[in-house]
Amino acid sequence: MTSEIRPRRSVLYMPGSNPRALEKAKSLAADTLILDLEDAVAPDAKAEARDLVCAAAKSGDYGDREIVIRINGLETPWGIDDLEAACAAGPDAILLPKVFSGQMIISADNLLDDAGAPKHTKLWAMIETPLAILHAEEIASMRTTTRLNCFVMGTNDLALELGCDQTADRDPMKASLSWAMLAGRAYDLAVIDGVYNDIGNEGGFRASCGQGSEFGFDGKTLIHPTQIAPANEIFAPPEDEVVWARRIIAEFDKPENSAKGVLKIEGRMVERLHVEGAIRLVALADAIAAREAE
């Protein structure tokens, strides 16, 4: 589990060149907004989109939603300008596309420091190529020395480069998804699942969210507002699990259990090592409740 307890059930891409979409996002129930300067923006609209996105990020009009700016690759004509402008805007994170090595994270991290990015601005990495999957452990290890704190799966790009079909069960990509999850969790990263493209197929989307939750993803990247509510529902901790977690915490907190490593609770053997997971689950549930109470 990640050390930062923050809901990321629904992570919605918003096209940076669309002022109406950026305005609408202020009222959407997404936990996180990715204001996109890359795939969603045509080359001749990049500069204008940069201004729009950075103004939005600085506005403070999005409440407690997490604001992330996805910049263009640093090797592109727009990447460095994107990064410098994003640093000045001070979002919660800057999302770097096409990451395939730890050195790319180090270089980007140094650029953030040079550009004066606030300390709260983290670095997120798109994991969307075969090289990224093969080097996932190396990339994730940058968590210990840089601002990196999240992987975002780019499943469309990954499927294209793998030459595989995007089947409903995602069998062709399960090895890649699992490997990225292993690397991310080994270094205490949040990991966000890739998008589901068939906007009109709610049943298929819900099944994809359910599978992502089973994998252990923190949430799912979304391409349409209609996907927010199902993602928020499916990636939230089930109420019965929250009740059980609170019971575990309460039992181990009793003075008479302070030295015990194992307890029998409602007929189940529970080890003290489960307390940390229970605390995190309750903290996430509380953070979601506070978010939805606003």
C-alpha cells in the first residue's frame, strides 16, 4: 500500500485545449483530474492549451481534487516549455509520458528542481511501452530519491506496441499489468489502471474496474465523465471491510492485547501485521467520506 493516503478512484483526463471541459471539471466528482497537454491536444494548439491548463491549475477553483498536468515528452518541441510552465503553476503532480528508464525520472526531477517547482508537486510516470514494463523496477526505485510517487498505466499505447488485442479479459496484458503493480508496490508507489475505451458499454467498464480493483490498482484513468461514478463505487473500500478493519484496530488497541502478536477475533486468527493495512484502509475510507461530504 502507498504511504500517501489519498483517494484516486477516478482519474479523469481532461483535454487542455478545451476551455468548456476545464470549466465543467470544476463540478465533477472525480478524485483526480489530469489536465492533458499531450495526446488530447493537436500540435497547433499546444501553446494555447499550455496557457489554459496552467491558469486552471493555479486558479484554486477545483476544490480538493488532485490536479495533475500531463506534459509532452521532454524530447518534443513542447516538452521543456510545458514542464517550466507547469512548475510555475504548482499542480499536485506533473505526469511524464513515455517513461522507459530510471534516468528519465532523474532528469525530469532535476528539471523540476531547476524550474523551482514547489515541494508539493510530485512526479508521475506513464508506463506505456514494453521497455517501461521491462524496466519497471528500475523506474519505481526512483521513488526513494526523487519526487516520483505514482505510475499511470497507458494501456492503449502498450497494446499498440505489444501488437496485442485489447480483449475484455485483458489476458494479453495481464503479465505487463502485474509486473508494473509488483514494481510499484515494492517501492510504495500509487498505481493507476489504464483507460476503458468503449464509453457506451457501462457493463464492460464496470467489469474492467472490478478487474483493476482485484489487481490492486488504486483507481482507474477515465476518458468520459460518465465513468466517474462507477469507478468511485468500485474502487472504494467495501463497507464490510471497513467495519472489520476498525474492529481489528480496536482489538489490538486494548491494553490487555498490547504485547500480543496474534488475536482471535470473531473466530478468525488475526496477526498484528494486519493492523497497518487496517489503519490504511480506514484512513482511505475516511478520506473518501470527507471528499464526498463536500
